[in-house]
Amino acid sequence: MKNLKGKRAILYRRVSTTKQKEKGGSLNSQKDQLRSFCYKNEIQIIQEFEEDFSAKDFNRPAWSNLEKYAKKNYKKIDFVLVVHWDRFSRNTLGSLLTEDTLTKLNIELNCINHWIDHSDPNQRFMLLVNFGIAEVDNRMRSQKVKMGMRQGRKEGRWNVSQPFGYIPGRDGLGKTLMKVDPEKGKLLKKLFEIYSSGNYSQSEILKIKSFKSLKLTKSSLSRILKNKIYAGYIDIPAYEDEPKQTIKGLHEPITDLVTFNKIQNLINVRSSFRQKPKSFDKKLFLRGFLKCSKCGRNLTGSASTSKTGKKHYYYHCSSTNKCGERHRAELVNNKFDQFLKKFQIKPEIKKLFIEILRSQFSELETEKFSQIKMIENDIKKIKNNQDVLLDKLICGTINDIIYDKKNTEYVNKINELNVELSNLEDYE
């Protein structure tokens, strides 16, 4: 190392997270080492910069300020000093480009614990090695974190930010295990149950007063209703040779699987349940059935608000037709009701109709119980197949990948059959 007496330097120190900065140990250590080096070698400290930011690139606040300062005061600066090369950067290409930028300003970048003589080609090679080691180390750390998180998911632990309705938590071993939010969890459970009935649309759910405190939007509600994590299941994305998997999570579900699957059928318009038509209004129940006396088209209906704030309902022709046809809905509905009362069903016809209904219902009941028995038998067969599959895994006849793939098929089929079973049991 050449004589550094009288040289001028900027000191740069960095940690990766705010938590490390708050603890202060690493930054204080870097500060002490850098200042001690400068004092020992009689180097003048021009300016100091520190931050908590990732070194994957140079889009860092303090480093940006350092560069601006260096470009403005480059004639007064000889060095930019760091404690270790990984404090400077963990990106090889970015390191080379940034080091070149400083060199063009006649500012030398160096590390007090692994000093490089930039005039020696052999040591320049070591600079490249140090840049590369920092990036490789960062990638290895990143891979370890990813694999650790993936393994956590395989164990059934949701280890990223908690979905709405859950809060951070730990199990008895101190491992990550999210918990149901005591207040939001109860409301979400009720929300799932109400929506699964098929009697409410998502827009109507949002208008229910008891759910207002959740502050849901239409998009957030839709995401919640489709997220299987609320039924206790976790998706593990495909990775390299491993296929995508869905496993049972260790966390407490907010809704049961049957209710969740009912909701998916409702959303995909595959269930026998149907939402209430959005256009239906009890005060305008004849809307679409009445004809305009002038143009012959169907009358629509709407409410008109008076100066007092009271709503009055009318059947009218579309405004685009300009027919001017308009009738008070209350009067029209009453006339229609009076018209229906003129019809009387003869006692013998009523008796016959009741017998037809009874016969029809009896046939449907018999068919329903037959279907229930058939589905229960199918579920029993699949569960037996699962037991056989597990025996083959234990004996080594099949590997884990084949077992997971086939068992997932069995689980999905059982879920579908349980939904069918639930729909049949709700028949009454």
C-alpha cells in the first residue's frame, strides 16, 4: 500500500435492512473501522454517507447523493472507501460501470480490508474476483431464502405477508404460523356462508351493513372469495422438476371446503344456485312484461325522487323512443293484482294439482337419495384408492412426485363430489 498521507476520502457504509440500521451494530462497526483506517494513514475525511438498502443495484438514496457530491467536488476527492467489497455492491456489472464512472473523475474506489493496487494488472484481476464473489454470495443467500420459504410452504406454513383476515403468529415450536384475526375472521366466515347461499351478488354483499367495517372493494372481495387459503389450502408453484402442488395448510381455515367449493361453482356459473336477478325490483315487478301502447315495445321502469325526497315508481317507455308513455307503478300493480283475483281454481283441479306435486316430489326424493348413495360410494372408493396409493409409496413402488400428482387428483375429485353431495342435501 503506497503512502496515503494527505489524501482525501469519502466514506461509504451500508446495511441491507432498516432493522440492521436500528440495531446499529454493523453500521457503527463500519464507521469505526473506516475512521480508524483514515486516522492511522492520515487521510482527510471529506464526507460520509450511510444507508440501509439492498446492494442488488445502485438505485440507492445515499449512493445517489454520494455520486452527485463526487461529481460536484471531484477535484477535492482522492478515494471512496468501504469496509468490504460487498458493502459497495453485490452486482458485478453495476460495480464495474460505477467504478469506471469514479475513475473518470480521478477518484479511486477501494476497500480498507482488501486493498487493491489499481496500477497492478494482477490486483485488478482480484478486483473483478471480489465483485464476482459479492454477487455470487448474494445469489446463494437469495436461493437459500427461496428454498427455505418453499420448504415452509411444503410444511403447510404461509410465510409471506398474511392475507386479509389473518395476523402474524407462531406455533408451539416458535415457527411461523399465521392466526385468524379475531374480529375480521368472524365477519369473513359469515360473509362466505351468506354468499354461498346463492341469494346475494357480490355487489349486494358489499352493501350489507355488518360487512362495512371490512372496507372491502369489489375487486378485493372477488379475490377473497377465490382464494383457497381461506379454506385451509396453500398453493405451491411449480419449480424446476417439481409440479405445482396444493396442500393442506397448518393454519386455521376461515371457511370449510364445501362452502368454498360452492362459492367457486357460483362464481363460475356451474351451480344450481343462482343469484337474484339484479334488475328485479318488488315495486316494478312487471317491468319488461308491459307493452307501450304507442310503439309496442316493452316498458321499463324507474324511480323518481320528489322535492321531499320520497321516491315514486313509474313504468315508462325508453327515453330514446320519445313516446312519452308513463304510468304510476303503484296503480298498475294494484290493477294487475285485482285482475289475478278474478281467477278461481276449482276444488277438484286444486286436489289434482296437489297429487301431481306430491307424486313428482316423491320421484325426485327417491332419485335424490339414490344419487346421494352413489356419490357416497364413489367417495369411499376414491379413499380406498388413496390408501392403496399410500401403501405403494411406503413400499417404494412409486416415488413422491407420482404420489403427489395422483393424490391431488383424488383430493380434487373428492372435493367435487362433496359439493354435489352438499347440493343434494340442500335440495329441500
